[in-house]
Amino acid sequence: MTKIRKNGLKIIRSKVKLLLTVCEALKEAQSPIDKPIFTHL
């Protein structure tokens, strides 16, 4: 049970990190120069 829980926490943490990086990218993409690059990703 503990192993599954630890793996679940790892997955949640990685998803949170991904969300944070996406949010940061969106914030940076507010400038018109970064927008075309961001849409390509």
C-alpha cells in the first residue's frame, strides 16, 4: 500500500510541476514576440 501511495504522490508532484511550467510559459507568452513560438509548441 505504501509503495502505491508514494508512486501516486510522485505522479501528482510531476503533474503539478508540469502545470506550473505551463502557467509560467503562458505568462511569458503574453509578450507578442513569444506568442508565435508558444503556439508552435
